[in-house]
Amino acid sequence: MGGGAWVLAVDGGGTKTAAALASRAGELRLLPPGPGCNPQDGPGWEGALGAALDAARRAPGGLAAAVLG
């Protein structure tokens, strides 16, 4: 795991993408939901996943790791 302060969790389905950040101290931050990012369900998934990653990159202290599912 990297030296950042946050772990990103992404649940990317066909109709919506849910994402959250969890800190090493136990703080949880929900990121704004977006359209689906499952590549098997349609075009545009790159933009939806990119938006979640961009929002996470702005977290103070940086990212330590990410889990995508």
C-alpha cells in the first residue's frame, strides 16, 4: 500500500457508480454517485470511472490504495 492517507473503494455497476474514501483514522467520505462504469453495459464507462478517480485524487493527503469492483 502507498503512503497516502486514503483508500478508495469503487462499486461500478451498469446503472451507477458508487465510490467512497476511507482514511487510516476511520473517517469515511462518500463521493458523488455517477453513471454506470461497467464496460460490458455500454459506452461512456471510461468517463464515469474517470470522474470517480478524479474526485478521489483531490483527497487531502493522497491515495494509499484503491479497490475496484
